[in-house]
Amino acid sequence: MSPLKFTERKMKMICLLLAAICSPVFTEDWKANVVKELDALVTSCVAIPCSFTYPKDNLPSSKLRGIWHLSDPPTSLVYHEDQTRVLDNFKGRTHLLGTLGQNNCTLEMAKVKDHDSGPFCFQIELAKTNEPTRDKFSFVEDCVTLKMLHEPPTPTLTKPDTATVGRSYTVTCSVKHTCSSHQPTLTWSRSTDVDVKSYREIHSGNWEVQSILTFTPEEKDDHEDITCTATFNGMKTSTAKFTLYVKLYILDIVYFGPVQHIGRMILISILFVCIFMLKKYNMWNRNSLILFPSSSWRVTW
Ligand SMILES: *[C@@H]1O[C@H](CO)[C@@H](O)[C@H](O)[C@H]1NC(C)=O
């Protein structure tokens, strides 16, 4: 690579970097970013991620008002800080999880009904100084459609194929959901064991709850059914189950296993048989010496 080319590349990279740093300043405009489609479990809740940008310099956030409405007709309000203006169907079921001052218009819808599919669109209103009227900024392209789930997703179990007596065993149970404000709870049939829970966002609005169960299997745990139950907000549940097969290491069988006595008895028996055979052989040898003095016969025998 020539030195000229190298500096050219370097310049290009610096320019790109500068552009990346500066662009938000120039492009900051009225813009909303709403997830396009999201699953929603009927009876549970759904949290619809939403963020927006606006030209900050001349606008205090206290003058902002966030509204969610149906795409058709847009006058039907799904969320408004003044509850009386909200459609009866949505009264008391919607609230903003996000803080508008932090450019966050995330909406929570509780007790989802099977006809709540939307599309729902975000709109922002801005109070003009010294005027009762408000400017409206609608983001008609930024609407969300909810896909209704009547049954909750089933948890996924990840585990090693076999468990071994006395050796630590780990099972992971995870389930997906779309209500980050009320995560489902995961419970195990083995309630005495320790489990570690974690939550993560897979992609916009889609979350996963995970529970890791760790225990040390005993012989009595063989063929035990282990279940992981997910209880969603709204009390719908789903379950995943597997049967535990506990194995013993081959060395463990001899030393600690359930057949240890049999094992020892067989070992001792073999030992006795060997000693007996050895003695008998020697006796025959001596006898043969007496009975058949000819060494040639002994060789062939
Ligand atoms: C918006 O607010 C919600 C609820 O508080 C939060 O979970 C989410 O992370 C926020 N989004 C951003 C981009 O800050």
C-alpha cells in the first residue's frame, strides 16, 4: 500500500467518524421510533418500545404531551394523560412507562384483550407559549401492530443428557415475553435447589427470562420429572418438563455404587478361585512327578 493511499484512507475514516459524531446535531428533528410489530399475550401486558427526537434548543420538555391513538380513526385515543379522552376500551389499561423528558414514549398496555391489535400510533403535542392551542406532530408511519397470542410461549430447557451421582448438574430454563415491566416468573419443581435468574432484551420489545438450576443428583433422583413453569403477568402459565436419568461412573459402581457388595463378592470369589486353582495345579504337578517320572510325558501333558 502506498503512503498516499494510506493517508487517503485515514482521512476518509476521520471524515466518517466526524460525520457520525456530528450527524445527530444536524438531523435532530421530529422523529419517532416505534417497534413495528410485537407479540402480545392476551390477559397479560405488553410494553411497546418508543423513542423520539425533537429540536431541543427552543423546546422545554414540560411542554410536550405524548399521545397514543388508533391509526384509524386517529381521533380515537388509546393513551392520553387526561383519561376522560381515552376510548372506553382502553381506559385505565394504558400508561406511559417512558419519560417524555428523556425522549422515551414507551407505552404499557395491561390486561390485553384479543381485539387490541392496533395499529397504534404515537403522536406528540407541543404547547405554544402564551397560547392555549398546541402544535401536533403525528408520526403516522410509526405505528405498532400487536400480534395476539392466546397461549403463552413454552419455556425452553437446556441441559446435559445425563446426570451423574455426586456431580453438579445444571439445567437452564428460558422463556420469551414482551412485557418488560412485569416479567414472568420461572419456578422449578425442585424448589429446594438454588436457581439464578436473569433478564435480557433480545431485540426491541422482545425479552427473555432465564433461570439456571444447579444441584447435585443422588441415586434417588433417577427417573424424577423436573418441570419449569413460567407464570406470566395475568396468571397464564406454560410448562416444560423432562425426566432426569442419573448415572453412576463405572469406578463409582465398584467403590460406592448400589452393587458394591456384589462387586466385592465377585472380586473376592475370583481371588479364591485363583488361589484354589494355583494350589491344585501345583499339587498335580507334584503328583505327576511322583506318578509319572518320565519328564517327556509331563511336557506333552
Ligand atoms: C424507555 O423507558 C422504558 C421504561 O422505563 C425502559 O425500559 C427503556 O429502556 C427506555 N428506553 C430507552 C431508549 O431509554
